[in-house]
Amino acid sequence: MTHLKRSNARFPLGASHDSRSRRRLRVRVTAPESRGPKQDKRQRGVALIIAVTSIAILSVLLADMHESTGTAHAIATTQRDQLKAEYLAKSGINLTRLLVGQEPRIRQIVAPMYQMLLGRPPPQLPVWTLANDLLRPFCDYESSEGGAIDFGSAEGLGDLGGTCEIISFAENSKINVNLPLLLSAEDGKRSVAMQLFALTGGYQSPSPYDPIFSNRDADGQFTSRLDLVSAVVDWWDFDTNRTQFDPGRTEVTSAGGEDDVSRSYDDPYSVKNAPFDSLQELRLIRGVGEDFWSTFVEPSAEDPNARVMTIYGSGRVNPNEAPPEVLLARLCSFIEDQPLCVNPLEAAKFIQLLSTVRSMIPVPFFTRPTDFLNFIEGRGGSRDLYPMLRGFLGEDSQLLFTPASLTPQQRTEIARLFVTGAKILTVHSTGRVGRARVRINSVMNFHERWNPPPPNAGGMPALGVFHYYRVD
């Protein structure tokens, strides 16, 4: 009875065995929840920390992946644009070569008009100077649309996604400071020395360039015009004697050793005794500092055509392309006693007059070197340049320079120093795509008398050969 009572106390009467079992099960299942509330809160806090940490880690991974992907995309885009820009620059070079190769045919077309204008056949046309404008449909198609010529129906032309810009000029429009190709050693020394002395204002008194030679150079030395002229010649001549130039006698002699001065510097060196390989070698010459470089070598770093000196050339100058300062330097190396050379005002008139004429009438006026000499002497017929300017400005115009007076012997000698054609050209082509920019600097030879070095055989290709080629 006792056992039954206990059972009855635990299970009410009328409750079945199954219901009692289920009640026990419920009690057993729910009992642990009621016994551990603190343990449950701790578990939920750890889960929150794990979730926040996981999100932070995933955020860092996502940011790193985004940065890596963005960087890789930017690099790939830049490399793509640089490659396109390089080939656009190459296209500019090759199109300019093709244009120069077609110059004889272009000259035949314009010959009748030139004959009517000046009464003589045209010289070699400087088509290379117009390359950027003539080749614009190939280099910048969008800017060429809407012009006088419609290229819309032309095959192969269209938007290339970039542009190319061409700057081209003849090297014989500059003063050659290297060993002249067509002169003997002694004649070459005298030619270079006289041109440099004239270019730096040596025949003018006072000269506007005197301050450049009045201060100490980077090595703490005073370098006169004569010192600098001698140092340039000593760099490429093949002897070891120091050059001494006397402008009064227009002679070049030797005195002492070439390395006496250069070996006395804090950083001593020996002269090269070989021709210049690049114009940058001039920076190694005594007295060639930044003032000299920006005045006489490269007045504008952004405009290659503004360069005054060259290391490529025969020593002859092209009067149709050379800047007036270069023409004066070449002339005054032979006629140093003329007003054009000794009077800065007359030199300024010559420079201003010739620059104005070229800007207004971009036509090569000098078919032969003697045409240029007629201009210097103020001679010629009504169709020559100086008489035309005199008729337009008036006989007593203050804008006209005083003509020079040349002897027949001087005319013969000076005529050999000028040439109205060009065989060695510099072509700078710049390709641009987006922010990418690639520039190709090249020097090309088109001289028909060129022969390949042995054991090769053949002649000058129709599109010339490269002297120098560099991709920047």
C-alpha cells in the first residue's frame, strides 16, 4: 500500500501511463534550460565576436582584392596605351619618311607656280617641316574632319584612339660643331672655330653675350670665348695639342697639351680626341654650363627645332631653313668686318626682317646659294628678296639692314658654305593615347651617295637610313 500511495502521489488518479511518461520527458528536456542562464549568455557573446571578426577579415580581404584588381587593371591599361602610343609614334616616323621620299614629285607639281612667282625653278621643298599638318588625317583624324578635304570616304582612316605629333627639320639648318664631313682637318678646325666665335658674339663689341663669359663656371674657372672654342675643337680633333684660335688671322694653331686644363679639375678627365657621338657630350666641354646651353645649344627644351647646334652635317648651312642667328654666325666667320657682324643693331634688323618674311611667306626664296648672297648684298632683280622688300618698305626704311660688300673671291668662298637642299633630317614623333606618351627621336640620312659599310653592298633606300633612333 505504501508503494501505491507514493505512485498515486506522483501521478494523479485517472492519468494514464503514457501521459505520465510524456510529462517526465518534458521535464527532463526543459530542465537544463532553466538551470544554466549564465552559460547561455556567454555562448551568445562569443558568437557575436566571431561574427564581427569574420566580417572584418572578409572586409580586409575584399579591400585588398579590390586594390589588387584595380592596380592590375590600371597597369594593363597603361601598358596597352603605351604600346598604342609607341606605334602611333612609329607611324609618324614612317609617314614622314614616305613624305620626304615623294618630295621630287611634289616639286614637279609646284614648279610652274614657283616659276611664275620668282622666275626660276624651285629648290628642294622642305616638305618635312609641314609633316605635322600634311599628315594630320593619319595622326589626328578627328581634328582633320571638317577641313577643306573630306576624308570620310577614305579607306583605312578613322579614329585611332590617340594622336601623333611630328616635328621635323634639317640638320644643316644648325651650326655643326663636329668634324665637318666634306672638309680637311685643318679647314674643318677653322670652320668650326670661326662659326662658334661668331655665334657667341665674338665680333661684336660690346656683345650681349659678354656676361656668359665673365663669370666662373661650375669648376670655378673663368672660360673665355677663345677658351671654349678651342675646347670644342680639341674634343674631336685627333692630335693631343691644345688648339689656339686667333680670330684676327682666322687661323688655328697648336700650343701646349689638350689635357693640361681638364686634368687640373677636382674630377679630372681626358679629352675624347674623336668625333661627337651625341650633342649631350657638349656638356663635358670646358665652359659649357647651363647658361651657355640654354642660350646657344637648346634655347627651348620643349621645341627641338629651336636647337642651334648639331653634330650631323657637312659644315654647310641651308639658308632656306637655318635661323637668322645661324646664318649670321656662318657669314660673319668670313666677313667679320661688315656692319652685319660688328653692329648689334644691324644684326637685330637682319634677324627680325628674315624672321618676319618667313612667317608671312613660307616659301624657300633661295634656289641657289648665290641667291642668298644677293640678299646679303642687297642685289638682284625685282623678283629677288631684298629688292622686293626695299620696294615694299621704301628706299630709306629703318627696317632694312645695311647690305654687305663682298669681293668676288669672298663670294666664291662663301657660296661653298651654303646649300639649298637637305639630306640629313631629324624627325621627332610623339604618340599620345590617354595619359600615355611615347616619343621617338630619330636622325635619318637621305643622301643618294650613301653606301652601306662593307661587306654590305647596295645603295641608299628610297626611305633613307637611320643614323640615330631612340624611344623615350
